[in-house]
Amino acid sequence: MDLPDDAVADLARQVRAKVTDRLVLGIVGPPGAGKSTLAERLRDVLNEDGRVAVVAPMDGFHRSNAELDSMGARARKGEPDTFDAEGYVAALRRVRERRGRVEWPTFSRVTDEPVPGGVVIDGEPIVITEGNYLLLDEGPWQDVRDLLDEAWFVDVPDEILVPRLLERFLAGGRSREEAEAKIAASDLRNAALVRTTRDLADLIIDGFAPD
């Protein structure tokens, strides 16, 4: 089920009403749940009358494939320790404290690598960060929640997640066999872990469109 335009507009109104100096909104959920789509649609609605919002994805802090290979963790890409969580927290703290211009990395599904400085955060009063582990209470991730003004959890059942993830991996050049193995061995396990943080969110949004 897609989220109707009027529902996104209502969410945007809620966000606008809470802004004072800078509002940092976290959108959390399992892989394929629709986090990126919601973040981008929300940003676009908020920016209809001028740039006030920017999206800062957690995926930009994926460790490079070379680093994952050196860790022996390439097959587990997407699990908590395959991200530079310390770097993400440090960048988010700079955004939270308005410490000047921040060049934030994004992630390319074409190259399967982070892109340095993919988005620039400067004077925008609304920063939307989205990712799987924003509410995870372990390691460096446990510092994220205090840097968010609000956290929303986006979710869909596994029977919807699996075909979305399969389509994503096939589009990225994996074979069906490789994609199915990755989903079974890693992504569904990640989804289960992320769902343990669901009750920590301020708002739950079920049944959204794909990333």
C-alpha cells in the first residue's frame, strides 16, 4: 500500500509545527520498508515553498567494499558493524549542533559504494535522516536517539519486504541465487533486529511504498 499524498502532506504539517531552530527527524525501519521514499517525499513537500529540508541517509556511512573485504564481512553488508557508526554519529552531532556546513555522504546502488559529499547540509532548519539502526541500543548506535528530536518507524511484513529486496538486488546486478541467499542469510535477520526497536519510535507507519 502506498501512502497517499494527503497523508504525506499531513505529516509535513506536523513536522513544520515542531520546528524552532533545527529539527532532526529520524525515519527508521527494516531494509526495503520505504524509509527513503518517505524521507524524499516528505522533503519535497516541505520544500514546495523554498528549501527548508534536506535528507541525510544513514546508508552513506556504509563501509567501502574494500574495507568490508578486509574485515571478511562483504557477505554481511548491511549489518550494524558494516557501517561506520562512529562517523555517522559524529556527522549527526555536527548537524544537531549546527556546526557549520556539513558534507554528508550518500550511497550509490549502481556502484554499491558510498559517495562522499553526496548532499550538503547548511542552513536548512529540517534535517531528515533515515536508516535501519537509528534506535539500536548497542555500540555507537546508542548515541543516535538523543540526537533526534523525533523518530518514526516505517514497516511492512516480510512477505512484502522479500520481493522488494529481491528486485533491488537483481537491479544491482546480483544473480537470483546470490540475491535470495543474501536476503535469507542477512537481510531478514537485520529486519528482525530492527523491529526490536519499533516500540522506541514516536510514530509507527505501516504498509508504505518501497524504497
